[in-house]
Amino acid sequence: EPEFRYVAGMHGNEVLGRELLLNLMEFLCREFRRGNPRVVQLVTDTRIHLLPSMNPDGYETAYKLGSELAGWAMGRWTYEGIDLNHNFADLNTALWDAEDNDLVPHQFPNHYIPIPEY
């Protein structure tokens, strides 16, 4: 089954992607209810993941201060001080090591890679 994911708002002060995803959600729902055949087929035959605000903490921080007063970094981090753009797990190394050791796909399936403990 086809699948896609759109993520926006990784940095709370970058709001355009958030607004575009919210508009896409509204469009898909409206057109699905109207019976638009292209949208109905897309929604029924595709797994769609839409995340309009990955960093709502940062969005709130940047929104409270306003765009002119906040500066480029305000809203970039979560309340815990994590920059989500630089905090992804390294899943490539685990897969490459497994491929080098001929473990893919029988012992290490490449369609699901667990997040490492480290």
C-alpha cells in the first residue's frame, strides 16, 4: 500500500509549512466529502500521515514574542531545549552494518528498524 508522510513545524518559528499542511488537510477532507474521484482514490488507497506541528512548544514560544522581536532562533527548540532537526536516531548505520553482514532481510528486516537504545 502506498504511503507518505508530510511533517511541518519542526522549528516553531517556521510557520509556512504548518499552514500549508493544515490547508492540505482541509482540502482532502472537503474534496473527499464532495466525492472528488481523485481525492477519494488517494485517501482510500494510500496511507497518509500528516503532522502539521512537530514542535508545538517552539511555535508557542515564537508566537508569543512575534516575528520581529523573536530573532531567528526563538522557537527552534522545544521547552526541554531539544532541536528536533538535530535529534534523529541514526538508523542508517544499523542497516548498513546488517547489510554488510548479510543479515538483511531474514534476521534484520529493512522495513522496520527499531530505534537504538543509544
